[in-house]
Amino acid sequence: MFSSAPVTPGSHAIDPLGHLGTQERAVLLALAEDAGKVVSRRELARRIGVENLSERRCDSILVGVRRVLGPDAIRTVRSRGWMLQPHALPDTSVLATLAD
């Protein structure tokens, strides 16, 4: 379950994404792979392996990602999906930690 306490981006000294769970990391990686492009709910669910769960599962996972990266890191494109903003992952080495 998610904590109600906000997480300050970059507050985790060793791993800035240390507060992300497995599914949250998978969502962030999927969005980062298509950074600047809209990824639909169906496509995101398929890519992270939750297509057989509730259709809204991606929405709840994104709450945790936004809590760590900040509310402006992921843009919701109404009726289409989500897009990772270019400023959300300025350090490309962060992507390597997502795939681990």
C-alpha cells in the first residue's frame, strides 16, 4: 500500500527511485522508453504485465510514481494515456536502475 506521506524527489541518497516498487519501476521504464510519446492504458498494462487485472490498475500505480518524481513528471493526456515529461529523468543513468 502507498504511504500518504509525500516523498521529496531525490531525497533517497543512494537510489533516487528507491521508494518505487516493482510495478512502479516497470511503469516508469515503459514511459521512459517512449519518453515524449503518449502511452495508452492498455499498452502500459500490457507492457508491465497487469493486463489481466483491473483496467484502472495503471492509474493507481502512477500515483506512486508521481509521488516520487513529482506531480508534473507524468502528463495525463485525456482519453489517450500518459506521457513522461522530458524534464522528469534528466539523468539517463537513472534508467539503468529501473531495469534492475
